[in-house]
Amino acid sequence: MPGILGAIRFRLSGHGSPEYLTLYRLRNPDVLDSPEYHALIDHPDAQTLAMRPNLTAPRRFIANTDHV
């Protein structure tokens, strides 16, 4: 995916919600407004479709770590 530089997924050990957290490293936040990103969201592959029922309340946040 152009502009997504990497990703890492965490799984909660034990019980709770949300069970998963995925962090994406983006070239810039505009990647999330790109036609390529929207096509990926609107037309997921088979693996993503199989996973979606497990996403009960997906949320997206943008954090700038340039000053950390």
C-alpha cells in the first residue's frame, strides 16, 4: 500500500477489549485520504473479509511522534 511504511499488531494477553491493537507507520496522514487506501477499505481481500467480523468497534487515531 503506497504510503504505509510498516505495521505491528499487538494482542492483549488475558481477557479484555479490544483484543487487538495495530499500529501503522505512515509516510504522512494524507495516506488515509488517498484513493488507494479507500479502495483497500471498500474492496478488501478475502483475508480481510474473514477478519472483519472480529472487528466489533474499529477506531482510527492519528498520532505524531516527530517530537517524542
